[in-house]
Amino acid sequence: MTVDQLDSTPLWEQLAEILRQRIRAGDLEPRQVLPSESQLQQEHGVARGTVRRAMRALGEQGWTVTIQGRGTFVAERENWPAES
């Protein structure tokens, strides 16, 4: 799954949703490091700013935790937002 350049949804929102789906599905497990910004850029064909905005949104929502100098990790399940 990758972002749809023709969709009216902002690319960062699409990317954040793709990563949330991967977390929910168990492709990315708690305490696992997320792919690097450059990996996500290449995989999804988006700009670095798009990746950073998506990662920031995931952190603000409680899906991830960033440790400076180490990377961004999937948060523990109890910290994930409740499903609506």
C-alpha cells in the first residue's frame, strides 16, 4: 500500500494512515523501530517534509514514540488511541 498522488487527502495523512494500518495489523510491533525517513520517502515517493508531518501526527496521536538519536518506535499498545 502506498500514497495516492491523485487523492485529495493530504499525502501526510495518507502516509500516517498506512503506518497506522501496519501497526494495527502487527507488521510493526510495539517497541519496533519504524522505517527511516529516507526509506519511507523512497517507498512512497513523497518529500521528507511529508514523512516528517506523518510521523509527527502519529506521535501526537500516541501511536509512536521518538527517542532523539535512536529513532521512532511503535508505542506500547496501551498508549494507542481507542478505536472509533
